[in-house]
Amino acid sequence: MNPFKKYNGLRLNGQHYEVKSLRAASMDDKLPAHLREIFAFTSKLFDRTHKVGVTTSGSTGRPKQMAFPKKAFEASAAATNKYFGLDAECRALLALPMRYIAGKMMVVRAVVGGYELTAVPPASQPFIKAIAEAARSGDFDFVPLTPHQAASVLESDPQSLAAVKAVLIGGGQVSDELRGKLIQAGVKAYASFGMTETLSHFALARLSAGSDPVYFPVEGVEIKIRKNGNLSVRWKEVTQHRIETNDLVEAREKGFVWKGRTDNLINSGGIKVIPEQVEKRLAHLIRAPFFVSGIPHDKLGEEVALFLEAEGLPTSDLLAEVQHALSDTPFWQPRRLIALSEFEYTPTGKIMRSETVRKSVPSK
């Protein structure tokens, strides 16, 4: 049985669309493309099929197609709605693309919760203004954004998000700089932790000053931390089996702090370096896109290198500045700076580390 049969369509942009009208709306050429995509996906929730397909972002490999039972979508949406107290009286903003799981799950949450969804175009530069205007005028209860979106909105209209009851930042790590700006602007912000395989987030953290975010699993999620520090996740209502992740975490009471990823780990002469921790130390110093990675070394196996997207930027003194900033942790110091005109990116804007390194550094 389709679990969505008990829900009554979608409330979108001030109108209520009954189930029977969704498919027709998805083919209405008079409607903007982002709305047609929303209607097309929503109609799939109510059709006779038992599963819905999704596409991974490709941030840790090539994008792949997956399919989940509709009851899994319902369970994930219900868990988020319960966490944030979202019911039929609430309003939420959708500014995320429908191609990936984050946008899809916002629609599912609105259907399951029965609340009003306001959608703005996620592509092209004007969406920043649209988000700010919608947030200012809409008295929203829930606004999910990517880190880039949140930073851009704060830059153009710092107070626009302050009235929102919960702003959820997902799709990438929240930098200390962005976290500080959110707190300074009085934004009630949360960070999400998840993946396509768990239908968006399975853990959430309230962002506060002075410490790394502590993520707590939503209801129904069981987490374990292996001896090697890797996070293991089990969500009976959503995942068909336990998921062993490549995420390195540290345990906190009933939660965890994220440290980095095993597949990014650098082994330099037997010393293990977590690139994400080095990047965190350098974020205030480097304004251009950058990342830290290991590259082949004859004696050490790997050496720490700094990759910089630096077309037109001066880099002559940067390596020395970086090494000085890390003088208290010499094994973290990059020994080489590799400046590139452009990194390799996923369609969602995440840096493809391994692909960028592979194309710029000869293998030995």
C-alpha cells in the first residue's frame, strides 16, 4: 500500500494542489521549470509504484541512481517534522534544486506535515534576493539552505533570516566564519549530517559559538562509533541495512563531533593527518577555494600539499604564511603549494578532491 494515499496533495505558493491535479501541473508550460519539477516529483509520491528514485551528488564518487520505498521517504520526513515541530500551521521555504535529495525531501516533509511550502528558483544569481525577500516577508518556520546560499543571503541582507524559527544548513560543512555570521545576525541555525543513502540528514546540530557542532541523531536512528573512529548508522525505517561510513567522528554524550573522512586521510611517514582539521585552521587565512591533500613522496609515502584555486591571485608568500600558522603542529604543515586555475566540482558545487589531485599531480 502506498503510504502517501492518506495525504491530501501539496500546499505550494499559496495554493492547494490536490493529488489529481499534480500531474497536469507538472506539464503546464506556463509554469516556471522549478515548479514543474516539484509537481512531477510530488505526483510520483502518489502514483501506484512502490519506490522513488534519487540521484547521489557524486561528492565521494560518481553520481549513482538509487531507489527507496515510499515508506522510507515518509519516515525520514516525519522525523524531521517532529524534531522541528513542523505541522499544518507552519510555513517552509524551498530554495534547493529538485535534482538531489535535499530538495526532494523538503517536498515530502511538506506533504507529510501538511504545511505551506513557498518555492523560489534555486538556480541563477537572483535566487539570493528571492530567498532574502521571501524570508523577510513570509514569517517562515523552516528554511533549509546550502552553506553558499546562507553566506550569500547574509551578505546581501543580514537580518533576513533572523525571524525564521529554524534555518537548516546542509550540503556541506559549515565554516567557523559562516557560523559566526549566523550567530551574530541572530539566526537560529542548525547543521545537518547525512547522505542520499539516509534520505537526507540522520543527525542535526544546533549551531552555537565557541565549539564544534555536536550532532544528535533524529528519532529512530542508531549510531555506533567503530574502533577506528568511523561512524556507523542504522535507521530501520529508512535504510535496509547498517551503513558503514567513511566519516571520522569523536563521541559525545548521545551524539558526535565530525572530524573528517577516512578517504581523505593522509599517511605521511606513518603520521596520519586529517585534512579537514588542517583546513579548519587555515580557513581564516585563505580567501580563495582551497583544500589539503596528500600527494606521492618517495620517502614518506605521501606528503601534505595545499591546493589553491588561484587564477590571478598572488601565491609567492602564502606557503610560508601557512607553515607559520601551523608552526605548533609541524606534521600538518603543507610542503607544497599547488595553484590551479580551476578545481573539479560536482554538479552541486562540492570540490572533487581526488579528481582534482589526479589531474594535477603525476602518479608515481
